[in-house]
Amino acid sequence: MVASQHDNCREVLQRLYHYLDGELTDESRAEIQRHLEDCSPCVGAFGFEKDLRRVIAQRCRDVPPPDLRRRIAEALSRDRSA
């Protein structure tokens, strides 16, 4: 891998979370998409992160007990009025 490709990979991997969260400009998203189309190691990392987020979203759906929700709401209300 040439140095410029290595630098591109490093930049893509650093911006991957922002890409997945939809926090980049259209131009930045297009740059990363082009890179992912040509770089199997980066597309592998992208696939892993995307799948990990999906699994977390599916499995982390715990709902706090009503008493805890009430206590949090009361604490927030006290902080706002202070």
C-alpha cells in the first residue's frame, strides 16, 4: 500500500463514525463512499461497524422502570428551577 493510500485509509477510518451517523457534508460522504468502493480493508471495517451498530440497536432496548424515570424527571425539574 502506498503512503497516500495509507493516509486515505486512516482518514476514512477516523471519519467512519461521522459517516455512519450522517454527520458529514454530501461532498465528504461522497469521498468516503468512493474510497470504500476501492478499498476492501476499509469496507470491511465499515461493514463491521455498521453491523455492530445494528446489533446494539436491536438488543439495547431496555426500558427504565417507571420509578427511575420519575426520579430522573424530578431531578431535572429541580435543576431547571435552581
